[in-house]
Amino acid sequence: MVEVNWTKQAINDIDKIAEFIAKDSEHYAKIQVQRFFSAAKVLEKQPTSGKIVPEKQDPLIREILIGNYRIIYRIVSSVKVDVITVHHSKRLLSNNPHFK
């Protein structure tokens, strides 16, 4: 089984997304957060299940799409992946500080 490591950046992204959604509905903010963590759970057994991030074209940097969001992760080794960021798909990835 692969360890899924959530970076500080990814957790911070989720917190900001939840805060934004909670302005309208705390209930839906909690649901969205649960969706992120549930979606990434598949990486424990299938770390290559996400598609390669088109902007990077690096087979080790992949993404899972969840609604309007991209969970972007890096395959570190055969036993570990790092979730790098959670990014809104309408925003340019080049605007994300982690990818500059």
C-alpha cells in the first residue's frame, strides 16, 4: 500500500476552499472537503490512476479531477505520493505559487 502524504500547501488549499464555500454553506464546505480526501484514497492502491498534468508533461506529476478542482500529486516512490496542491480548474496552474 502507498502512503498518501498531504503537504502543508495542499491542506492550506483545502482550508481556503472550505472557507470560501462556507460563506454560503458550511454543510457543503464539509462535503467538499470529504470529497477531496475520499478521492485521494484511491492513490493508496493505484498511485498512477491520475492523468499526467498537461502543463508539466512529467509522468510523476499527476492529477485527479474532482468537480471543478484538481488534486495534483507527485509520485515520490513506489510506496509514497505527495499531494502537492488542490487547484481550481478554471485558474491557470501557472498562477499557483508551487508551479512557478
